[in-house]
Amino acid sequence: MPPNRPPRVISQKHHLIRYNRSMSLHPIKGHSLGFHRVIDTPVVLPQNAKKLDPSLNLYTNEVLIDVTALQIDSASFAQLSKEYPKEEDLKATVMQIVAERGKMQNPITGSGGMLLGLVEQIGSEYPDKSLKVNQKIATLVSLTSTPLSLEEILSVDYKKERLQVRGKAILFESSLYTTLPEDISEGAALAAFDICGAPLLSVNHAKPGDTIFVLGLGKAGRSVVSALDYKYGARVTILGADADANAVSFCEKNYGSRVDRFSVLNAQDPLQVLEWVGHQTDGKLADLTINMVNVANSEMPAILGTKDHGTCIFFGMNTDFQKATLGCESVGRDVHIVMGRGYTKGHAAFMVELLRYDSVLKNYFEREFS
């Protein structure tokens, strides 16, 4: 698709026909992992599928969600907003992706996001009996795995990376979700749950005495810094860098009261990152590096900032596995590479706990995403 050129728009009539199918219950039980919704041949998992069936006839172990908002993941939204700066073009692009794929999966980044909505219908064999009709939930499973049908995109919030929509989605037995906490606003909770896998996984890989380098200090990076400070305090040394001076200033002001150090750096410049981390650590480099960058080509800067036998966790959806693995070989660096994941057991509860503990972080989410 040529840059800055809006795609062909699927007719509104087509969307309405799909959207207004009967919402009756399918008479049989679907597969718990959602294989029954995959249209590809041979059948693959929903996340890997080119197309899902988003029809509204529920299988007996599914849940129908009335969708109100899509929180697009950072890497995907950065790509979309750069290529389609005009709101109507971005809306048309997302509508086309969902119409053609039956889910929201950016074909460039391969990533999706999460959604907010109301439970509309619950299949009789859906195992979680605590879920109720009209309950407001946020999904903790990627939009790349979620059958989705959109009637309309009402608005695009470029700052919050969020779309207000009218649509329907399907949850499988295996699809993770969470209810919304009463003391955190809907928008702040949605943004926090979008990245809640990162703080807990980072904490789980850290240990007392570590020097930890966080590359990328957006909402996920700040949450990771806060989580490390919450769990380990002065028992770890935190280094952090971002291209945005405001992000660096935020961390310096709120988390730099001990020996922590933060700097404005280009996450795509391996020499600049290597020299800065080397200077901060007297050449020892970081025991643990956590890459939270939402642009491409940050693999080698993160690896070069990590010592031999250290660990580098990549959370960015733009991470290139080949660049990371062959990059280690090219510079003779024996680094344990961990691919960050969206799910770590207890991640949503830990994120709520963290926001309740850290009023600075909570106020940031409320201010920026509420």
C-alpha cells in the first residue's frame, strides 16, 4: 500500500450486513483455544491466522462483547499514525484491516492491542461463572487473537493511542480479561492493562544487586521503573534512557533520588548507548536490560548495553528476532535474550497494586489517558 494513501474503503453496507447478523447461540461448543473461528487452511492458532470468523452466532463456550474502545498497541499506532496522519484515513485503514481479517492485526507490525466493552451475551458452557451480562471488562488477550466486527470508528485519540468504536468481539474460554477497578478511571486502567505484562515480568527477572537499564521511558517504561523501585528500592541501580526529554525528566524527578541515572539517548544508536551505559557502570554494563522501545532497530543498542551472561528482555513489537540473535554473534556478546510477553500470571492484579502504591505513576496515567 503506497505511503500516505488511504486504502479503498469497504462499503458501509457490507459492514452493516455483517454486524446485524442474528446474535443467537450456536448449538455446539467451540474449541477452547478458538480454532473453530480460524478460516485459514491449514488451521492455525487465532493469533497466527490471516482471517478469523467474527460472526455473531455464539458457540456455547464463548462470550459476546459490545465493544466501546480499542487501545491500539504502541508500535502499531506509531506506524499507523505516521503513515495516516489524517484521522479519516486512519479510520478507513483500521476498518479495512478488521473487515478483511476479522480481527485488528496491523499487517506491518503484526500487533494489535486490547479492547474495552460490555458483556452482551454469555454461552451456557462458558466456564467462568463469575462473569455477568452488562459487566464492563477490558480484555487481556491481544486483538490479534480476538474475532472483531466494527460498525463504526467514532473517533481517534492520537495522544492516547485509542479508538472509540461501535462493534462486537468474541472471547474464547482461553481469552484473558479483567474487570475495571473502581478507584482508577476507565481510560487510565485501559492504558495500564495494555502494558501490564512488562512490569511484573521485569520484576521477576531482576534480583538484588542488579544494575538494570530500561531503554524507552513511555508508559510501559515508566511502569517498569516504578515496579523495580517498588519491589527492590535501593537494592538495585536503575538506568534509563529515552529520546524524549520529557520522559527522561519525569523519571529523574520521581525515581532519581538515589543513585539512579536517566539520560536523553537515541535508542537506535548503538555506539551512543554503549558509551553512556559503559560510563555509568565503569565499563561493567547492565545485568538486566529491558527494551521498551516502540520503533525499529533498537536491538543492538540494548544488547550492547548488557554485560556478558546478562539478560536482555525485548518488549517492543518492532523487535526483530534475527537482528537480536545474529547481532549477539556479530559482536561476540553472550547475552540471554528473553522475548517479553503480554501475559505473566498475576500481571493485571500487580498493575493495579502498583498504581495504588505509586501515586505519581497513577496520576500520570490519569492525566495522560483518562
